[in-house]
Amino acid sequence: MGIRKIEDDISLKEAMRKKAAELKLKEMKAKASVDNLTKNKLNEMAKRHGVLLALNPDLKEEVKYLQEKYNIPSSKILKEQITENHVLSKRFNRIDHDKLGMLAYQRVLMRKEEIGVGLLPLSEVYDLVNTGTLKEEIDIKDVLKAMENLEKRGVIQDVKQLDSGVVMIQFFPIEYTDDQIKIIELVREKGQGFIVLEEIIDGLDWNQDRALRALKTLEESGLAKFQENIIKGKRWFFPSA
């Protein structure tokens, strides 16, 4: 066996060890997220989104109490933690789209910065699940099918295509007005991730009051984040757009 062959084998083994370590770390982080699921977090999910994660057995009584308090149907209580391995069916060599949808749903729920938003572009949902063992095993069409399955089962609120062609996933029952949707579309068309008041007024032919009202409600929902500084002035950022 030549030296080059030995070096290649060593590099391959090292890469495999590194990959195994990365997967183990992801698994530990996922478990930690479940373990850190507090009563306050459960209450926030139940109150804002009408859904419960019953993944921690220590919070069984709290789940029961919140279900009765907020009249949450059993279909909105998630009792199984879905992992990437659940999505890949090795036996049939195919993707389980129901499991893929629930994996995305759980990851959205566990992302603190997204609580209160509930509206994400399909591309971002894809990025959420295109990780670990699913990397390069799924494509965006798989995620779209998974989201459509969730919508049919009543787990998520809506899968909608905007005039710009962008597919948006509304995970939670938060109502957005036509004005809010128009601003979201305009932000995506510009591709900057943010917008200024003048761009809305000029681009949508609105007056200032109408634009500010829509921006204010987007801020309150958590979809837009307002920033102001001396150099760049007032800007509204849309992390999910």
C-alpha cells in the first residue's frame, strides 16, 4: 500500500469521526432544547399559537392544564420529538413527508426568535431541515409537499404563494392584512432584507400614515425589526423575508 493511499484512508477516517461528532452534538443540542422546555415557554406556545409540545414527561400535568385552559385539540399536542433519522425511511429508500413536516414544525417552535412570527418563506423552512443526515437528501419540493400535508391535516395555518411567486408558510393562526403582505412582497423584490419608509410610499403609492400603520403591526407581530441611526436613518429589517 502506497503512502498516498494510507494518507487518503487516514483523511477519510478523520472526516468520518468529525461527521459523527457533529451529528452527536446536534443530537445533544436537540435533547437540551426539550429538557429546557419550561412552563413559561409552554404557556407562551399555548397562548399565542394554540399548540403544545408534550416532549418532557416532567411537564405532563402542565400540558394537561394548558390544554384545558386554552381549549387545545389533541391534534395540536405534539407528543413525539421528530429527528432527522425519522424522516429518512431506509427500508423503502424514501422521504417520509409527514415526519419531515413535523420536524420543521418542531424546529420553528423551538426557535425563540421566531415565536410570535409564524410566517416564513419556504426557502427558510428548507434551510431549517436541510441539515445533518438530511443534507442533500431532500430538496425544496419535498419541503413544499411536507408543508402542504401539514396544512391538509390542520396542523399549520396556510401555504400561500405571493404575487411575486414566493411561497410563504404561515405556521400559526396570525392574521396578516393585505397591506402587510404587500410590504413583505416589496421587501423580497428589493432583496435587501430591509426597507425604508420612502420605498414603501413610492413603491406602493401610499401615504405616510398608511405605511407606518402597516409597519407598526408588522413590528408588533415580530416579523419586522425597527432600527434607527444617525447615518442610515430609519430602517425596518425583515429577517425572514
